[in-house]
Amino acid sequence: MTNLQQYLQSGVSPIPAVVCYLIKGNMVLLGLRKKVSFGLGENLISGIGGKVGDLPGLEKETAEEALVREVNEEINVKITKFRRVGRVRFIFPTKAKWNQDVMVFLVEGWEGEPAETDVIKPMWFELGSLPVAQMWDDSKYWVPKVLAGGCVDATFLYDESNNRVVESEFA
């Protein structure tokens, strides 16, 4: 049994979350994370998203509802066309608050122009030129596949520094 499998069987409870990638032609919208919960991903570039049901009154929120809400809160855009393309779990043995179970979406329709907020600075990148050195370490393993039209079902175990993937599992 791998360390990842042992950790998952230990009863870890990842926080449900969503992430999306807005696609426009050969460009993808990512965001520089400026204000984050528990220091998770601060100053890293990632997709747009956040936690599911994390506010009072939203305890029964679905992943799709959270996606629409989070995108609007983070970049002032109302998404109108999206599809789920996978699930990714992130395990941080030394930062349990960072453990997440994330539903992944591609967004192909929206109203409004992405705008910077106190949480995110949106930035466009060519699909083939992602800033992987400024992203979470796991991103290089699955984000290009999703952006190329594939689906993903993966779990990543980070090291004690919370910076590097030490094990991964793809279903």
C-alpha cells in the first residue's frame, strides 16, 4: 500500500471545492491568488474557484452553484456555459485544512469581462504556454490534459513542505 492510499484510508476529510478554466479561442484565463483562506496557494497562479458550501446559508450548495458564485465573486463574471471535466483530490499531510476534493470545470460562455478583485488578478495565457513554474506542482500533471479536451480523476499527495507532489494516482 502506498503512502497516499494509507493517508486516504486514515479517514481524511477533504474540503469540497471547485475550479474552472475560462476558454476563449486558444487562450485560458487563470488568476494570481492574492487573498486566500489559510494561506492556501497565495501568490500562485491557478484556475478560478473556491470552496463549496463554505458560507452560512449555503450548506446545501452544489458544486455547480458554488462554481457560478465563486467565479462571480472572484472575477465579476457570470458564467453561462460550462461542463464538468473531472475531479482532483489534494492531500497535504502537514496542513489538513488544505486538503481538498475539487470538481473541475471548463467554462466556454460568460457575461462580462474578467476583472481584478481583492482576491484574484485574472490573466490570459495561451493554452500551450501555461506558467507552470508559478502554479501548484500538481498542475503540470493534469491541467494541460483538461485544457486539451480530456478528463481527469486524480489524487495528489504533497510533501511536508506542501510545495512538491510526492505521489499521485490517476483513475
